[in-house]
Amino acid sequence: MKFATLQITKIKTIRLMKNLIAFFIFSILMASCKNEPKKEIQPEKYPSELKKVFDAHGGIPAWRNVQTLSFNKGEEIHTVDLHSRKTVINTPKYSLGFDGEDVWLDEVEKGIYKGNPTFYYNLYFYFYAMPFVLADDGIIYEKVDDLVFEGINYPGYKISFKANVGTSSDDNYKVYYNSETYQMEWLAYTVTFNSKKPSDSYHIINYNKWENVNGLLLPKAITWYKQDSIGAPTEPRGIATEFTLPLVSNTKISDSFFDKPVK
């Protein structure tokens, strides 16, 4: 009986110690939780009018949930990882891309590609991903005068970049939208890739056709316009550039997809 009593006493002691240890650990965790600074939700840094534009196109939260964006421009198949901005453009004659560190070019026959891969790899991604790319980090917003075309006023914002953001931080954009629907209508932009200097010379595009792709309103066709002496659009420069076979996916593609092919 004494042995049994000792065993019971020992078991109770062990249980008590375990309970005390558990309570001690729980107390530490609770104290650390209380001392941990609360994470504040930072408000978005873009103007409320632009938020309405983003919302009219499906909303920034939906855009940020997307992992992979793909579209065709003629024979070119553009595929982009939206979070890393890794990119591949595939065509029958060449491929080029950005693997997260370097821009690469792979040709069926050397010299067949006549452009600049570093300039081109994300050029049409920016045009296609409007207006959502105007909510990227490192952007400065400034209200500008309305664009007037055929008697209709389109309110707008100028978008510039903080220093060392992207490959052409001196580039500027102006986005103009329908004042009733808040749908994007026009994009004016400068090109500073070669000069590396700010420019006041803007090109202008009319976003005249949109399509709903998994809840996001993305461009189906865009048209470059000629401009008058004050930069206002006058008439189309040529035929529209069309985008086909759009794909918006929440599935991430393997990083190796964006590597230069090994021969």
C-alpha cells in the first residue's frame, strides 16, 4: 500500500510540474503577444479618383491575387509572373525574357531579332496591364488638366517614378478616364530608355476596346493617335494593336519557365 501511495503521489507531482511548466510557457507567450507591436494596415497611396478607375477594372485586390498573366500580340506570346515580373516572349523565330536578374535573347537564327530585348521585354506588358501597373510601388501621382477629344473632357493624373525605380525611372505617364464610368480611355507616355533624361514629348494611345478576363477588365485593342501642336489627339496613326488569347491565373508558373533555353 505504501508503494502504491508513493506511486500515486509521484504521478500527481509529475502532473503538477507539467501543468506549472505549461502555464509558465503560456504566460510567456501571452506576454510576448501583448508586447508585440500591432501591425497597422497602411492605406493605399494612390488618389481616390484613381481607386475608382482601378475598381472599374476589377480592383487592385483581385489584381494582386493574380500570379500569371498571358496574352498574344500577333505571333508573340507574352507570359508574365506578376509578383516577380519575370517575363517570357515566345515567337516561332525567337524568344526573349527576363529571368529576375538578366534579360536574355534566344534566336532560331542569329541576328533575326532586330530590336533591343531590354527595352522590349516588358513594353507591351505595361500597355496591356493598364491601369493596374499604375498602382505599383514607387509611384508619384499628380492631378493634370483634362484631355479634350471630340468635345468630351477626360480627367487625368500624371504618374512619375521615384529615382531608380525600374529601368526607366524618368518615364512619365498620364492616364485619362471617363468621368462617369471611371473606365480608362487614354494613356500618354514618354520614352526615356535611350536618352536616360526626362522628356516633355508624349505619345498617346486610345484604349478603345476592353474585355472581361476572369473579373478583370483588360484591353482588347489599343490605337496610337497623332497629336496637334499642344499634344491633343487628332486621328489614328494606323490600325489598332490587338491582344488575343488572354489568360489570368492564380497559379504560379515554375521559375525555370523564365530561364533562357539551354541548347
